[in-house]
Amino acid sequence: MADSHAHHLQGRVSVIAGASCGIGAATARDLAARGAHVVLAARITDVTRLDDVDGLMDFAASEYGPVDHLIVSTT
């Protein structure tokens, strides 16, 4: 990444559901390369259940601070 925005996400917190493959995995790699703290959730997290999403967001916030991005890339 040669452009001047390569690390413009430094310190931001991104949560990605569906990060085990495909677009979710590629997005996770890209955000991490740009400096974001990336919290990954795969098949064990059911994004249709509010309790699962709340738990994921609470975990991310307790580890890294307030969540800046939530990306859902599930099928």
C-alpha cells in the first residue's frame, strides 16, 4: 500500500461477522493492513440473534475500546 491513506484506520476497531472466508476474510486482511484492530466472528456467532451480536460487540469494546465499524458478511 503505497498511498498516503495506507494507515488511516490506525487504532479504529472493526468487528467482522463472517470473516472465515470470502469477502469477510479479505475485508479483515485489508482493515488490519490499514491499522485497524479487527475482531473476527465466524460461524459460531449467529447475527440474527441479538444476544450473540451484543456479546460480540461487548467483547470487542472490552478488549479494544468503542467499536467503529460492524461488518456483516454472512450468507
